[in-house]
Amino acid sequence: MSATLRAAILLPWTSAALRAIGVRRTLARQLTVTRSVRVDEPRAAAIAAAVHRIARFSRASCLARGIVIARLLSRESLEARLTIGVSLDPFEAHAWLEHGTLTVAGANPAREYVPL
């Protein structure tokens, strides 16, 4: 199954799960820890691009996009570092996903966010 098709299935489900069962439980159900991970930035960028193409047609948050990309990367034993950060003045939250030296979701915004 292609990354685009997987994203089309996972993105709405993840967005609904975040609203229904919360962040912690969604992360526990969606993300798995793989013992051996590798870095393949071109492959990670291709997977992220597929998810972002699907996300244009939905109201998926940066967190939902990051979770879906992390899940698709982990299926291929690719490294994924999901970070959730907050800004206090005004209060905002943002999530981003890194793979190697590449930010594949939630590009670093101008505002400073403190990672949780």
C-alpha cells in the first residue's frame, strides 16, 4: 500500500482519535518503538510529502500530521523524533517531527516553543 493511501486512511482516524481519546492514548496506540532505526532522508521526505498532500484536504493539526508521519516512518524502521512544544505569551502549542537533520512535519516556526 502506498504512503499516500496509508495517509488518507490514517490522517482522519488520528485526528478523530486525538479529539476522542486524547494525546497520550493516541500516541500509545499509534506509535511503536523499533529497536533498530536508520536514517534515510529522501525516503522520509517522500513519506512526509505524501502525508502533506492528503492533509491539504483536511483540517489535520500539526500533531496529527506528525503522528501519522512518525507511524509511517516507524513501519520502515526509520528514525522519527516527535516533539511537542509550547509558547506562553500568548499560549500556543506546536508539534514537529524530525528525521536525521530534516524537519519533516511542522516546520520550525519563527516563534520560540519550549519542548515538553
